[in-house]
Amino acid sequence: MLVGDGRFSNRTCFRAASERTGLLTRVGKDAVVCYGAPAGSRRICGERKFSPEQPRQDESIPWQTTKVFHAGKRGRRVWIC
């Protein structure tokens, strides 16, 4: 599992991840996220786009909060889908 800040949330890093490697990055609430394009398509991103807040607010997607150690401080809460 590779963990990075927002500057690692880009096409280069996501393409470099192999099938046995996960990439976890942080993005802002105003970011636009998309799924990959279907196989055989000339597009890079799929047409379905969403913000990071939408899955968190969707009742059908289970998520949980946890305390993490970040920036020298304990107890920051993050949500995980």
C-alpha cells in the first residue's frame, strides 16, 4: 500500500500502481474524480464523475471513521470507504 498527499493524486501515480499495489491519496472536497474509461475506448476517464463528498453522503455505500496519526498529531479522524 502506497500512501501519499494530494500531489500524488494524479494520472502518473495511478498508472504506475501495479495490480498488487494499492494507492491511497488525499484530495480536497472540491476535486473531480472519475472512473477509468471502458476497455477499447479512446478516452482516459469514464463519463461518470463525482466529488469525494458524494460517496461519503451516499447511504448505500458503507464507510467508517478511524483515528490516525498524521503530521505529528494523534486522533485526527478520517473516513474510509
